[in-house]
Amino acid sequence: MAKKSSIERNQKRERMAKKFAPRRQRLKAIANDDSKPMEEHFAARLKLAQLPRNASPVRVRLRCELTGRPRGNYRKFKLSRIALRELAAIGHIPGMVKSSW
């Protein structure tokens, strides 16, 4: 089990990224639009830089929903490899069976 503070910090980043997503998208569109004057590009970049760092979706870490493990995760299930294997062995994941040959 991961530290509670790490899990909470990541959840805070997810909330902030979701909250600031429309504003970031609007500013990035202005900054990357070549038809706008250079002053507007620069002003948009400055405003983008003034947003909180945790508002960036790049800072969100993929963690296991059950254990909070930061590494070895399957995006499709939002579970770590260890948790996925345990749930599959018990039969809680439909269609997934333990391999044997």
C-alpha cells in the first residue's frame, strides 16, 4: 500500500488538472495560433506560466485504484500488475483466467 499522502497529492493534481483544463486549452490555442499577433502569443504564454504547476495533466501519475502503487499499472483496468493478478486468480475479473499449460 502506498503512502496516503502520495495518493492524496495525486488526487489533488487530478482535480486541479480537470478544473484548469478549459483555461489551459484556451490559452494554448491562442499561443499556438499563427494568425494572432506576437504580443498575444507572448501574453498567452505568460498567463499559461502563471497557472499552478499541478494544473498540468502531465503531472498526474497513473496509480493503482486499490493499492495506490505508482508503477506497473494497466491503464485498461486502472490496477497494478499485482492487484490484477490477485483479482484474476480469485475470478473477480470477467473473461480473465489463470493460464496453465
